[in-house]
Amino acid sequence: MRYRPFGSAGVAVSAISLRLEDQPRLRAGDWCRLVYSALENGVNAFEFDGVSPALIEGAAEAFSTVERRLLFIGWRLRPASDRTLKAQAVHDMIDQALDRTGLGHLDVATLDDPDANAFPAETLEQLKALRNARLIRLLGVAGSGETFDAYAASGQFDAMATPFNLASGWVERSRVRAAMGREMAVIGQDYWPQALREDHKTFLPKPSLWRRRTDPLADVGGYHFLHNTPGWSAQQICLAYALTEPSLATVQITASTPAEVEALAAIAERDLPTGCAAQIEMARFSAQEAEKAKRRA
């Protein structure tokens, strides 16, 4: 595993981090083994994005075997069904999180998607008070919309979590670089986008003979190489690509089994296959051209 600085926080986190989200079929013992596997493969950064008793119990048991200073633990703050996260709810969430996990403090608490949820001013003040009390070390915000961008640029947050993958365009890349300029830590999410998870024949279809004759760029690019690169799966290529972005402090993954964690953690030590970077750039170019053509139609 490789490690990177987390913004200007003065700590190093594993290049791959594990998001712990509720999975109904996993019991406490399963969660414990999953976290153990991550720790054994060099992962030291985790984010709780679920509240099931099995998840909390299993993860807490695994974390208790490691010195707290060696771990970087985050907590995703999501509002209830009314889409508004109030100050008292934040206080209660953090209090219960620390009580149930026994962690003592959270390294980062992240507000989820301000474009879809409401966070009153008093909620942010409550988070700052918790940070001043050292119960939270850093504040983060997650998302990808206009409100999220305004939050990220406000100077109130130390970190942000946002999608970044091989299909990311100028907007996403500019967002990440701007965060670096503000000395914010960037957590890369959605490294394996849903649009590329299957061999979509409609994503960038092979051009017809007629189109190849009339459009000299018709044969350029396409994401088909994700599914026919020897020794690599589409998921592995997508993860390896995200790891090449130096602006990301860590790339967040999810997993259901120790074997899956081990396989993904191993990608941190592998380089992209020869020629893959060029294929990715051509595929991105083709996708952009296809989108322009669609808008002109």
C-alpha cells in the first residue's frame, strides 16, 4: 500500500480507503473480518456511511486491535427523510458514533450532498464547535453540484469527497485542482462509474461502415478496452487510473468480502497496462465528440 498526505492536516492516509456502508446480509463477524482484511493490506483510512448495529459492532471490534493514532476514521452525515440536517441531530450523531465505536474522536465528519439536502447555518456552527472540542478533527463536504462547489469554495471545510474517474471531464478535473489550490484534501469517489460497469454496447457503439467513411474520427476511442485487456478487469483498470491522479488524497472503495478488499488493495502497487493511458484519453475524446454531436442533432 502507498500513502499520501491528507491535505494540510499533517497526516498520511492509504491511497485506497474503505467506505463502510450498510449491507444487510453482513453480520458483525463479517464486518470484523472485512476490516481486518483491509488493515492487513495496509488500508488505514475508513469512512462509516451506515449505522446498522452489525456494522458498528464488527468494525469497532477490528479497530480496537490497532492504536487509534494509526487510523483515519471518517463519518458521513446524512439527514433524515425531511432532507434537513439540524444542529441537534449532528450533535446526537457524533455523540452516538463516538459512544458506539469507542474511537475517542473522528478524524473527519462529512456533510453529504448539499445540492440534495439542507444544512442550516447553525448546523455548520455545531460542527465547528465539535471541531474546536477536538471531537472532530476535520470537516468535509461531499457532492458534485453547484451548491457543493459553493460549499467547497467557502473556506469552511478541510476536505471534500467528489466523483473522479477515467470518464471525468473538464468540470470534475477543474474541481479537484481548485481544491488542491485551497489546500483541501480530496477523496475520490465513484472510481468505477455505473456507465462503465457493464459492456454497454450503447455507450459508444462501433461506428457503421458508412460513418467510418464520412467521419475520420469515428474509429477513435471507445471504452471497449476495459473488457479485453489481458490480466485486468474493468474495475481494476478504473481503480488504477484513479490512483494515477496525484491531486487525490485517497480513492474510496466499497467491498463485501475480505477477498475483494485484498484484490483491490493490490492495485495500489500495479501500474496501468502499457498503452492504457492513451486509450483512456482517446475514449474520453470520443465521448466528448459524441456528446457534441448529440447536442447539434
